[in-house]
Amino acid sequence: MSTNGTNTTNPTPTPVPVPAGDIAWVMASTALVFLMIPGVGYFYSGMARSKNALSLIMLSVLSAAVVSFQWWLIGYSLTFGTSTSKYVGSGENAFFMGVDMTPFSSSVPIPKIAYALYQCMFAAITPALALGSAAERGRILPKIIFIFVWTTLVYDFIACWSWNPNGWLGVLGALDFAGGTPVHIASGTAALAYAIILGKRHGHGSTDFKPHNIANAVLGCVMLWFGWFGFNGGSALGANARAAMACAVTNLSAAVGGLTWVLMDYRIEKKISALGFCSGAVAGLVAITPGSGFVGTPAAVAIGIIGAFFCNIAVHLKHIFDFDDALDVFAVHGVGGVVGNLLTGIFAQKSIAALDGVTVIAGGWLDGNFIQLGYQLADSAAGMGYSFIMTYIILFIMDKIPGLSLRADPESEAIGIDESELGELAYYHIDKIISVNKLTGETKTVKEETVLQNNDVNVSIV
């Protein structure tokens, strides 16, 4: 004991400095990624017919709710729990046990709770992306259960492979900065499996399924583009130069992706399509995601152009192979994720990764590390194969369980998922016939009728 009564035998440990700016950036990025979730809903809603518009927005919100609970219950632990396994985390962090204010790791000093919440948003948006392929004919209750089961058995495993320090893809050397495989390849391939299991919409091939509200699709695209600054920039996990570069390449890839798609469509249609621009911008965002923390701005231009080009071509594949991916999820996210992964193997630079002062990589082809492309190919193939097979099995089993049949009956599909599954509509239109007494000015409603806006019939004005 010291003379002044202070215990010097067991001194109080010096607290670890809290990186306040890094925490603020990660939490702001969490909010940006959350905004992307309803952005997906509005983007999908605008591309569907109006009788299914509300259900697509609602499903995105439900995905956020279901996955937030699943992530707290077991998801975070399966993904990031300390484990000697290279394939799945331990259960030690179930119910967020041990997820506190201590640093996530020596290289990631932000608190575990901040990191867990940020990663929760990635987990939440992924099944919301996948469900777009089942639009206009998939029942909602099975989709809610699918979100929970799929996140547990598919997303958590693939995310563990890529981002857990012990994950086998990360140990192998695959580079995935912000979710090329866990988010985009996994959701795009799951969407393909969902579309195949459900079958085609009634009238597919003979009915023109026109988007009902391009303005909503543009709004959703802008929300996605805005939120993607947190999606990619936030993955630097700190307010540093690497985060700034990730934001710069994200914006640039989206811009050139949108322009590329417009030019490709203009060559055929001679029209500058708003929906085409939005599709190209999203394709550019998807393609840049895995490499956003590893590439510079010249590479971002190439990635945006190449990503949009291949995604545009892939949109036409569903006509060749005759499957009904209602909102082109596989073409944009599945194909775009693979293209982005492979281009990361070519354009990744160790100098860009080192901007955060911590990360050391061998780079890609630009740095003479030619084997990196092989790692990226293995990463893509593993994520695609596992997601498709597991999703198909999950859906096949669910469809055999009484009460969980995946597809709406023909009558429900005809009147729309909004009316049949939610009992609510995104739009109401009321026709009234009102008579007016010319002497007194008194009005009287003769007829009032609610007209559902299904935009199923093409009307020509001549």
C-alpha cells in the first residue's frame, strides 16, 4: 500500500482509447445501409404491377425485422463467433452474449456492439434482394419463414467463410471487401432457385408485365445509391483514407454503369430509358462491391462498364433458358457479383488496401499476383453452389409442409398479392357520380365505386 492509501499493487488498467470518429462513421454507415432496405422495396415495387406494389415494400421491411431478431438470437454468433471451424462460428455470442463495448479485434478497434449492428444491416438486406424473383406469385407467410431459415443456413455460413478471421475463403486468400459473395452472389443465386421452384407467373410469355411506377423505381435506385456509400465506405470500419477511396469508386462505378446500360439499350430501342439507367447503376454498384476497398478510380470505371455490360446481357438469358426471375435479381446481383469478384482479382492493389494503415494484401494482376484470380473464382463458385443447392432444398421442404405452400393460388395471383395476402393496397381510385341541384346548389352522390389499380390491361387511346 502506498502512503496516501492508493493501492499500487493492483493498479487500475489504463482504458483503451475509444476511436470516437471511427465509431461515428460506422454507426452513420449502419443507418445508410438500413436505408437501402426500403430502397430495395421501392425499386422492386416500381418494377412490378400495382396490385403487388405494397407487398414488395412490406417484404423488405419484414426482412429487416426478421433478420434483426435472428441476428441477435444466433446469426451474429454463427457468422463471427470465435471458433476453430473454418465453416461456421461458435454459439458463444448467441443472444449477443459478450457483444459489448470491447474492441472487436486488435485490427478492428471499434466496439463489438457497433460492429454487430453494422453487420446486421448486411444480413437484413440480403434476403430482401433474393425475394424479388418471387414477386407477384409468392405467398408472404412462407417468405417470412424462409427469411429466417435462409439467413441461418445460407447467409451466416457464407459470411463466416468470407469475413470471420478463421473463415476458409478468407484464409485461402479471397478478397471480398463488402459482400460480393455473401450478399450479391448468395442472394442472386437464391433468387434463381426461388424462381425455378415457384414456376412462371400466369401469362408469362404472353402478357406484357409492365412496370407500374417508374418514379418509384428511380426513388428506390437513388436510395440504394445513397446507402451504398455506407455499404462500401463503411466496410473500411473507420474514418480513414480507405473509406474515402471506397466511396469514390462506388460512386464512379454506379455512374458509368448506368450510362453503359442506357447506351446499350439506346442502340436497340432508340430511347433513353430511366429504368435502364437505374438497372445499370445498380449493376455498377454490385460489381464494385467486392473490390471497393482494393481498387482505384481507373479500375472503378472499367468495373462499372464491364459489370453493366454483362448484367445487361444476362437479363436476356432468362428468355433463352425460360425461367421467370420477375425482377432480374440473378442477372444483376448474381452475375454482377461474379463479375465484380473476378475483376477484383485483376484490379486489386496492395497500395489501395494499405490506405487504412492496417491491411496488407498481395494485390491482384496489376501487382503481379496472378493466382488471385483463381482465389476469386473459387470464392464465387463456392458461394454460388452452396447458396443454390441449400436454397433449393429449403424451399423444396417448405413447399411440402401443410400451410407453407410457396405459391399463391391462381385466384390470389389474379387479384394481386396485396389484396389476397395483406388485405391492403398501395393505391385506391374512387369513381363518383354526383348530381347537383341547380336551384339550391345541393349535391348528392349517385354512385361511388372503388376501382383497384391493377394495370393489367393495356389501353390504347385512338
